[in-house]
Amino acid sequence: MTGEVKRKYIKIIGGGLVGIEIAYILARNGFVVHVFNHEQPLMCQIEKSLPFKKEMQEELSAWNSPTYLTAKRLGVNLENIDHDFVKIMETSLKNFPNVSFIDAEINELNLNELSLITTGNNTTKLLIDNLSKYIGENKVEYFHPAPLKMAYIDIKNLHHDHDDFYHVNLSEEEFILLCDNLKKYRNFYDNSNLLNEISIEKRAENNSLRTFLRPCYDNSRPYASIRLKKENGDYILCDFYSALSDNEQKKLLYDISAFNGANIAEFSKLYKRTYLHSSACLNKYLQVKNYHNLFVGGSFLGIGGVHENLLVANYLAFNLMNMAEGRNLQDYPENSCTKFIIEKLLQKSVLNHMLLNLNYDIIKKNDSLIFKNEAVLEFKENYYGKYFQRNNHLRR
């Protein structure tokens, strides 16, 4: 289904943590790597307590994972990787003369090139549409909302509910103006794909906004109320999600008297998230079925957690090297966390990804396996042969 691949040249689409991890392994093994990355906000997810954290970290050490070893050396907690750490890894990677970083979005795939997609859940619509030519509709999409945060709200305008929760009251006139503005601004933007049932625009359009902003009765009888939660000195507007522009959101809120003099610390966003239905469109090597020059990695697969993603990234890196050198691809190591994660992934359907609550670790506590790091070493030795044993895991 594909033409002759360009040997020893590997194209990585997406320069997040997983893309950098794989590029690093390829680069220090002498491959020419082009990383295509268009700067986007890093969406970090703090991991839950992992049942096999110790085993996964031991296995990352066996893989000789650049990210894991760097984090360990710097004392960085892998469970809460931030943008600064990713920049450290990126800067280190740029020291390799055989790596090129290209600030560009790839919207069309060239299947004559050996390519890896690691765009995460910020994959552009154009690339997803192009990828759909090869995977069909085997993907799931949903909207991840980021709330609006305000600071310096006059305390006299706040009514305390309980714990860190408050509300501000709206008169009938303020509420009607809010609805009218939402409908007016809604007509001026084309991002209909961002209009979701959870957005305040959609609620206004469906005339259900008052139900959402139901009044909280205190000493008065307000027409409607906006609920807030105090967090680190700011006030989060509870479930107040919008795809409107920053200026439009500012106009909406400053027409409400309770917010006079307040500052907007963060505007609301609605991020569209897309994941592959991996079990339907990928094989066990994480290649797109029938299009074997194209590999997929990272959270775009639907894998949750830094540890899990790094393990799969190392497996992908070795098979990308095998592919580039015309070798047979290797199955994931037996008795390994890597094998367990990928097999779990390929058993999952779109319906049981549980994406909406963002708590979908592949490994569950009721799974009990004995992992053997020797399996990873044997897997790598199949690539490196005797050279691997003599030269401390990876040749430079």
C-alpha cells in the first residue's frame, strides 16, 4: 500500500514529550530526524496513584529512556511534567546535528516517508481529515473545557455558600443582556465545531441558560446567580465554559455589576480532543493497518499517563529503527509493562475509553502480572546484537 520508504530518515509529526523521547532515541543512534512541531499549549495531566509505578519506572530504566533518566537526574517528578521540563528535553535534543526542528503544521501525510504521528489530542482538523483517508472514521472526539477565572472581585458582591464556594447575583436586566450578547456574539464566529452542549452560548441558544444559572437565594431573591469556587486566590466560574473570543468574554462579564473592577485571570476555552479507535485501525506494532510507513504514538492513541506513554514511545522508537533499516519488526517484550499496556489498548473500543472524565489509566489495580525487565533487554538486544551488550545499552 505504500511506496519505497526513505531509509534512515524519519519524520515525527508532533514535538511534545513523546515525540521528543522518540526523536532522542533515534538521533543518538545516527538516524536523521525531522520534528515538525507547531507550538501549542502543553496540556499536562497529573497522574493518579499508579498500581505498577515501581515496575514501570524499572522498565523505563531498562529501556534507557532519555526522559526518565533526565527527570531522575534533575529530581523532576514524572507524574507532573511541566512545560519547562519539556523545553529542557527539547534543548538537549537540538544539540544533535542530525535533528531538525521545523515550526510548521503537517496537514497532509506522505506515505512514501517513514512517519510517526505524536500530535497528542491537539491534532489539527486538517491532519485528522487527511488521516481519515487511511483509517476511516475510527476515532472518537469530545470537548475538553477550561474554565474562566477571575481575580479581585469585590467581597461585598460575593455571597458565601459553603467551603470555598460562592455566588454572585444577577438582576433580570443583567440576565437578559447576557443572553442577548451570547446570541449576538455567537453569530460572529465560525467555530461551529466548538459549539457544544456544555458551552454557555449553546445554553443561551437553547433558552436553557436560566436553568443553568438558577438563582441562589440568600437575603435577596435574585433572578439568576453565577456560582464560583475560590482557588489559589482566584475565583473559578463553575461550569462557565465558552468558545467566544477573549474580548467577547470580557464584554459579557463586565456588563454584570458584581464584576465591576474585577480582573479576568484566565479566559475560558473549549478544546476539541480527538483519539484514535486504536483497536480498529492499528496493528500490534502501532502502524496504521495496510499503511505500514505510518506509525502512531502518544496520547493520540488514547493512552493516559506519562509512564505508560514513555514505555510505548520506546517500543515505537526501536521498531522505527528496525523499519528504517529494513529489519523485521519485533513484538513487544513478553512479561513487560509495555506489552500489557499495548494489549490493553488494542482491546479497548471507543465506547470504553472513558474519555469524558479524563481518568482512564490503561493499567488497573485488579490486574496482576509479574513483569520481567530482562524481557526488555532481550528485545533491545535483538536490535543491537552483540554490540548492544558491549556498549552500555545505546550506541552514540
